[in-house]
Amino acid sequence: MNGNWEESKTRIINLPDDHPGTFALYISFIYTGQRPVTDKTAQELKMLSEDEFSKLTTAQYKAVFNVLILAEKLQDLKIKNAMMEAAVATALLRGPDGDWFVPSSCVINNIYRGTPPKSPARRFVTDAWIGCSISENFAIISRLNKDFVEDLGKGIDKHWVPVRMQATFQSTIWNAAAYQEKSNED
């Protein structure tokens, strides 16, 4: 709100593409430091049906990445990094069969519309989808952003591991620091 911008004079910033709920989560994090993640215990998550668990993780990914995209617009590094921590926490959740869920095509497309090409959020969703079976990837490929599909192909080429090693692979990539940006002061 400082400088020669129209917003510095009017003291109003229009964000027509952002849902009020996303802005509420953003403001909530500023005041409370609480990320939009579930408070369910591992035992409670195992009691959910697969469909309930899928809906919970999808909603959580959607909220986390919507806040991250808003923080990207506002150039708020602290909140972008906090949302990447929340995304990793979501990826580590395990459902009733020990399964985990990756961000949906809708969430991926939103990330690719709202972040720059070198965004850690893009790298995160690519890394998440590398852990999926090829048939899962091909089943929805037509609904995915073409840049994501290209990034996924490059990621598969770079990180491909045999299925028997996937648990080891997941434990090495789900580190929030790998998806956080550094400030110019670092």
C-alpha cells in the first residue's frame, strides 16, 4: 500500500479472483499461526471411509493451495512456506487402508494458473504424482494442465524408482524445507 500505486491512494486492493473463504484462511493464519489442516488423529483418519478420506484431503489441498496462491499474489513468503508445510502434512496423512492422496486435477490446474513456472508448489504436485501408478496418471491426463504433464514427464524421467522402493522414495521427498522459498536475505 506504499508507493505510486493506485491502491496506496485508495487504500483498497481488489482481488476479484479470490474467494472470501481463502482470504479468511489467510487472515486466520496471520493472527493464529494455524494452518488449514485437519485436527483428526491417525486413528480417526483410519475410521473414515476411503471416500470420506478422499474428500477431506481434497478439501485440505484445495484450501492450502488457494491460500498459497493468494500469498503468491501478495508476495508473502512466510505464508507461502507455511502452506507448503501444510501441503506436506496433508501428503503424509494416511487413510483407512494406509493410502495417501495426491492433489486432484482441479487443484493442480489451479496451482498452474496461479503460480510462476519455478514455483515450489508446482514441484510439489509433480513429485506427488510421480508416486502414482502410470495408469492413474494416464486416466486423468486429458484434464491436466499441459505444463504439469510436461513437468510430470520430466519428473518421472528424473526420479523413477521401482515400485518396491516407493515407500523409501516418499520418506525422502516429503520434507517441507525442500518446497520452501528462501528470502533474499538468506
